[in-house]
Amino acid sequence: MIEQVAKAYLVEIENYTTDVTQKEEGTHKVEVQFNPETLKLSFANQNTGGDQPNGGSAQNVGNLTSQLSVDLLFDTTEDGSDVREKTKEVARFMMPKEGDTNRTPPRTRFQWGTFIFEGIIDGLGETLEYFSAEGVPMRAAISLTIKSDNIVFLIDKIKGAGRRRPAPAEGIGATSPLNAARPGDSLQRLAGRAGLSADWKAIAGANGIDDPLRLPAGALINLNVRRG
């Protein structure tokens, strides 16, 4: 059986806080279509001094800052609609609220399970990768950058507290990572990217997959099959 896991999402919030239980504003919320493969965090600290021959210790002269970079994939090949109808909802997080005289973009929270990052969306790049015969874009890769003027590590321990993990499928380790199927993937292709082409039949059996030639886009597959 293919395990279902939590989807990452973006949501507008009122204020930054270390309290992960704060109420989300909820005026605009977008759930990602496919969970990202990686999240990249970077931190900066503006210092001065400390590198001169007779200088003293380095001193902080500016704010600590942090940044989250994430790539998101959107795909509408199943219904043939314009993928920009989905991606424009992400772009809305960069736009000031209607009637806001200060022209300030909304505060945004990115959350995926216990991982939380809050800040202002600083940059968004969109690459259209697949077009229909009529010229309708049906696949888009979004590169998103969210910046914060502080460094706070937010971990949502409440949502995961007391939650039991589902029992692993036969032949699969309980701590094995899951790999998301891309649009148009077969199980052979997914296994091949991980260097496990020869094991695709065992992987299909362990995950309870009846049709290895056609995987649902975004399906989470455990490739770590116990051997011997």
C-alpha cells in the first residue's frame, strides 16, 4: 500500500512568533501539489572587526537574517488546463493586500510536517517546462525564496505528538525514506533514478503496487527493500 504523508503548504500569517500554535490567518493558503525533494536554509550575520592586525574581537553590527530556498513542481497534464492557474496562487504571497497603503507583502509561513519557516517571499522564479499542442503550459517549476530578518528555529512538536507511524509494508524498513513519483513515471524509471533498476519487482510487491507502468504523480514509494 502506498503511504500517504502530509503535504507542505504556504499560508498567510498575522505575526512572526516562536509559538507554533498561533492561529493562521487563513485568508490565503496554498497546498503544494508535490512535496519538495529538499529544503535549503542559509543564515547571515553582519560582523565588523576582528580581522585587523591590532583589531579587537569581531562585533555584530547588523541583524541576523535567515533564508529558505525551495523548489516546487506543479503539473496539469491530467486535465490539460493552464498550469499558471495554480502557480499564480503562489505568486499572490508576494503581492500587498488590497487597500494596504504601505504596499507591504504579507507575512508567510511555509510548513511541511514539523518544519516551519516564516518570513517574506523575496523572490519567485517560474520555469514552464511542458506545453500542449495548442501551446498551453501544463508543467511549471517554481523556485521560491523566503527571507526573515531573524533566526528562529520553529519545530512543530504538537502536531506530531502522540501520532503513531503506520506499520511498514512487508519487506520495507520503518525508517526508510520515501521517493515521490514524477508526472509520467513508471516504477522502473523511479527505481532507475535511485540505481535500483533490477529491484523494481521487489519494490512493487513491497509497496503493494498493481500497475508499475503508471504511477500516480506524487505517489510516495519506499525503495528500501530488505534483501536476504
